[in-house]
Amino acid sequence: MDYQYPISPDWSTDEIISVVRFFEHVEAGYEKGVEREDFLESYRRFKEIVPGKAEEKTVCSEFEEVSGYSAYKLVKKAKEASPGDRLKG
């Protein structure tokens, strides 16, 4: 990983950790797979920190630009998957 995660200076340390954890789950989903429930749990926490659709799109687009991994596509897969499924981007 040769890039930085998109973070806001307005977020607390705990919020930054949660956002980074979500993006780590996105990475894992593309690299080796991630459990659907773990991914959705980190996404729910991410949405508590970034509740607006526009801000979510901006932050996730910034992440995709530096990493090549689409959080949007993995979230869509997670919502369509069944409980117990493993996600692979």
C-alpha cells in the first residue's frame, strides 16, 4: 500500500480509525475476500461518520482514485449477497 486513506480533519481519532478499518475491509475484499457481516459492520460505522451520500461519494471516490478499489461496488455486492457469504471484489 503506497497511498494514504482519505480522512477529514474534522473526524475524531476513533472516527478516523473506523474509516480506515472500513477501507481496509474494502482492500481485503479485493485482495483475499472478506466476510459479508464484517464488511457490513464496518460500513455501518463508516455511514455513522459519513452519513451524507455526497460526502460518501467524495470520500470513496478519493479512495478509489488512489487505490483502484471501488467501495461502492463492494457495498453493492454485500447488499446483494446472502448472510454468511464471503465477498470478493
